[in-house]
Amino acid sequence: MEHRGVPQRKPPVKRGERYKVRIEGLGKGGDGIARIKGFVVFVPNTKVGEEVQIEIKNVKERFAFGEVVG
């Protein structure tokens, strides 16, 4: 599938997977932003610079939502 002439690749994460990530920034709503293979994952209740273990809860075409576990 193409979007504006750019081939779409499948998200590199799946619901239920766990990752250790570093929060790189904050989104408009205050959620932390991490990246997994360049793919944006929003993580609520985190701060920039934190390293946290997350579980992927919801995957969209261009981003995902994770939740801190552990």
C-alpha cells in the first residue's frame, strides 16, 4: 500500500510485546514519546530521559501506545 507516493511498511511492533525504551520527548497531550526502530510509541505517565519497560497496548498505522509495566 502506498501513501502519498511513499510505500507503507508494517509497524515494527505488535500488541502485547514488551520493550525497554528511553523517553525522548513529550507529545502535545503530555505523553512520553519513545521510538522503536524509528516508530513512535506514546507512553503516558513518563518523563523525558526515563528508561522504562513498556507493553504495547494499541498499534496504529503510524504510531502506537504503550504502558509502563513492572
